[in-house]
Amino acid sequence: MSKLQQDTASFKSVMHRQDFTSWHSQPKPAVPAAKSPSAASTSTSAGAGEGGGDSSSKKKRPKSNIVFSQPADTGTGINVNTQLVYAVSFMKGKHNPMRLEDIAVLTDTPLDTDVVLREKFKAHDKIQYDPKTNLYSYKHDFTFRNKAALLTEIQRQTKKGGGLSVRALKESWKEAPQAIEELEKEGEVLVTRTQKDGQLRMVFWNEIKPTDEAGGKRVEQEFLDLWHGLKVPNEVDLTRELASEGLQVTASEAAPPKQPSMKKKGRKGGANRQRQVRITNTHLRGEIDLSKDYVAPGK
């Protein structure tokens, strides 16, 4: 074979081994074959080295839930007053006495090592310290722990002329709202609710209850529906309805108009008044009349 034929055969073999088709024109396989971890890592590294690849194969960035416009929670802080407020707020949710060491661990504050913080915590008006047991507790506004004691407290406050806030009762006893709803169904208390979501707001003792001794019965639901179904007509129809029944609208007597007061023309200051002279030089009394202008002698 001549040298020209050898070069031609070598060129054809090299051209046969090259793949000039683009990856865009290659059809996708009907069923993707499962790749081994080693093959997947090799193809990923190869695609990254070439600087291109499918966008679906790129790793998605995880979404962050951090709100950068809000201040970050730095815990209890390093200021003594900040740590004091944090510790007192923690004790507000506890109903049993606790050791100082336990409070320091649970609140992550140096209550057991910082003398200034410990003294401020002990002297706080909402913290109660028992020197016999060396325990600390929170001074709640109320100390009841059952429905009967809750009703007694509501009765005591209602007799004073006012009700109780359900929020304040819940801070002292978490089950207070449920107990109040039970007392309301039993007819023992009266409650007021918020207009927006109907949450309990204030609670009062129901002093007038239907009993066999006092008499009285609850109005039947039929009459309640009839009463609430009555609608007051508007102003135009109200006059017509009253006239049909032989009645008339009560009109208030109009007040007589006030006569305008006529001011006399004259000077703004009015009549001259004699100004009273106050004499302070009492030692000259009887010798010189200080109420008169001084006139030089001989004039």
C-alpha cells in the first residue's frame, strides 16, 4: 500500500471516531437508565468542567426563612435589667416555687453567680422569696386553682361593683376560661365577649338567677326570637305607622332665640375708675399726704 493510501485510511478512521452531533439534537431516551453513584458523580463533574449542563440538574438553593428586617433574637442579653425582665417573665408562667439554680439554668441567666442580678430578682415586687425553703415563686394576682374558688373570687369582685378580666384570670390559672364557660352554661356568671372573634373579655357574677325560692323563669326561645325579630321602621315609615295608630311624634319645644345684645359705643376701656393708692411709707403718715401729687412750695 502506498503512503497516500495509508494517510487516507488513517484520516477516515479518525473522522469515524469523532462525534460532531450537538447534544441538542440527540433524542432523549424513553426510559432513563439508572446511573450508578460513581457514574452520576463522573457526569456531574464532567459537566461542571465543561462549563455547561442542563438547568434541571443544577442544585437548587435552599430557601431561607430568615427575616432580615426583624431584629435577631439574642437571648437574655448581657444587661442586668434585660436579664431581670427575662427571668421574671419566665416565672410568670410557673405556679410552683423553684430553686434559684434551676431558674438560672432554664433562663440561661447568671442568677446564681451575679450578686446584683440576684438581689434585684429577690427584691422584685412580683417575686416572692421564702427564706425557710430558699425557693422563689411568682406573685399572681389570684391564687385559686379550681372552679369553686374561681366563682368565689368573681362573687367578691362583683359585690365591690365591678367584674374581672378573663385575661388576668388566665394568667393566674390557665384553665380559667374553660371554667368560666362552664359557669356561664350553669347560669352562675355573665360574660362579655369581643365583637371580632367572640373571645371572653369580662366576667360578672349573676346575682339574679331563676330559683324556686326567688321565682322567675327563663324566657322561652320562641318569645326571644319574636322579640329580636321586631324591626324599628325608618324615620319616614315611623311617622306613618304612628299616624295609623292615632299617635304623633313628640316634638321638643324649641328654645326662644336670644336677642342680640347691643353694646354702647365708647372707649374700649370703659369709664375711668379711681385707682386706690397703696401707702407703704407708713412712717411718713401725718406729715406728708402721699395720696396727692407733690407740689413745690411757692407755686
